[in-house]
Amino acid sequence: MLAIIGLVIGIIVGLFITPNVPVGLQPYLPIMIVAALDALFGGVLAWLKGTFSDRVFVVSFVSNVAVAALLVWVGDLIGVGSQLSTAVIVVLGIRIFTNVAGIRREVLHA
């Protein structure tokens, strides 16, 4: 329940306060959001299966975001940032759709 209250408060604050993302971090923001969504859907699936662990979720969330940002940063350093960003988005997108399919199977038993 506390998490839902925190989520609602965060959404309300985000609607009324416009955060400014520094220009240097703007290329990494979409990648980090997709990585966070991957961890979120993985957490929902684990919760539905009864195997959810808050420690695993937090580690997964932080490590997904950090690794995705690191890959894009290294790609920028070696001159293939956009290609590596696309690769990260594709891989995380596949994981998100796999988790959503698992959620659908758990919820609808189909």
C-alpha cells in the first residue's frame, strides 16, 4: 500500500513540477526508462508467480538502469552510440514483451 501511495504522490508531483534533464544526460534518459520498465514488469511477473523479492527487485532495477546507461555511454565513446542504443532498446523491448506475455498467462491463464 505504501508503494502505491508513493507512486501516486510521484505522479502528482511529476505533473505539476517540470523536471529539467541536463543536456548531457538526455541521450541516456529513454534507455534508462526502458531498462526501468523491464525491471518493473519483471517484478510484477515475479509477484504474480509468488516469487517476488524486494531485494532482487531493487538490485535488478538499479543494475538494469546502470548497465543500459553504461552500454550507451561506451557506445558514445567509441562512436556507435545510436547503434548501441538501438540494440539496448531492442533487447529490453523483447524482455518487456516476454514479461508482459508471462503476466498475461498468469492473470488470464491463457
